[in-house]
Amino acid sequence: MLAGASSIALGFLFVAFVVLSFLIYLALTWQVAIRRSRTEGAVGVAAPKPFGLPEALLAMALVLFLLTNVAGQFARTYQPVQLTGRALVANFLFTAFVVCFVAAFLKLRGLDVDSLAGFSKISLKRALSTGVILILAAWPLIVFAEFVSQALGGGSSKQEIVELFNSSPTIEQRVMIIVLAVVVAPIGEEFVFRFFLYGVLRRYLGVAIALVFNSLLFAAAHTHLPSAAPLFVLASCLTLAYEWSGSILVSMGMHALFNAANLIFLAFPELGQQ
């Protein structure tokens, strides 16, 4: 009886955290809407040169490439693909190439990446502290999305990279996976998805449509169906955090913290149970 009462109390506590998390991000959305309405109504406000047609064409090419890759991965679902250390490194090297290519393209176009992405808008210390608060606020929503996904028969959300981490024979390979997942991936993915793709979509489609489409694309690009719902919620929170703060450093920090915690709790489930 006591155990049942404790379960009910924990259930109510979890629901309270989910509601609080939702209200926090609803407040961020409201502030973003007010700020954008004031900016659009302001006269003579200096703004960085926006993305144009060349960036839209490049973004379209990236989206088509990602969707083609996703379609190819799901077409081979009857042949499970085992992630290897070499494949992981190749994937991150390709991401780094895309980041460098996009950055060079924008530079040649005369666009100020620093102003557009807000790298120098806030300090790194403030970006990280803001990222900690916002990812903690987002966590109940992400967990709730995973709970709903599993309740509907979505299966385990443990991705291949966690399996690779658990089966790594050497400490050196585990360190490599941690560095790639916690440092390289957040920087590369946030630059490509949040800064560039979302920035172009927002320029032509508006914040709401850009946020939804970008989050769907981010979830699909990971080609892991059981993780699609949590990844969509994560991407939405990262996009709102970037839009609200005006600095991509905030979403990069959030992404790095999420990957680090996710890797730890999925690789060592006994910690999550405690």
C-alpha cells in the first residue's frame, strides 16, 4: 500500500514537472513573439544581412541530401546496420566538412556569421549557464515524449552509438566516442540545423513553420524511429532557446549537456534506476 502511494506521488510529481517545463517554454515562445513584433515594427534598426536565394538553394540541397539518406536508411530496415568506430568518425568528418563548406560559402557571400549566429552576443560562461537551465527545463518534456513513444510500442530509444560505447574494447575508443558525441556533434549539428537550415527556413517561412519543419528534419536525420519523438521535442526546445537567446552558443551548450547525460544514463542504466 505504501509502495502504491509512493508511485502515485511520484506520478503527480512527474506531471507537475512536465507542466512546469511546458509553461517555461511557452513563456519563451511568448517572449520571442513579442520581441519579433517589436523588431518588425521598429524603424532604422540595424540588422545583419539576411540569408538570400543562394543560401535557400544550398539549404534545399542539404535538405534533399538528408531526406535521401533517411529514405535509404529506412529502406534497409530489414538489414540492421551495425555502427562501427570507423563509420562514426567518417560521419563526424562529413559533418565537419559540411560546417566548413557552409561557413566558407557564407563568407564568400559577404554574410557576417558572427552577427547572424550571435557567437559574440553573450559570453561563453553565460551561454553555458543558460544552457544548463534550459536543458533542465526541457528534460521533463523530452522524458514525457519518450514515455508516450514507448507506451505506443515505439521500442527502446537506445541508439547505435550507445551500443558502440558499451561494446568498445578499449578506453581510448570510449574517450573518442565521448568527445565526438559531446563536443563535435553538438557544434556541427547546431551550426547546420539550428543556425543555417532553421535560419533560412525562418527567413522565408516564418518562425513557427521553420521550427516544426527543422525539428522534424533533425529527428528524421538520426534515422532511429524509437527516438523520433524525444528528438523532435529536443530540437524544438533547442530552436526556441536559440531564437530566444539570439546566440547559437546556448543551443550548442544544451545539446552537449543532453548528449553527455543521455550517453551516461543509457550506457549505465543502473544510474538512471537510482
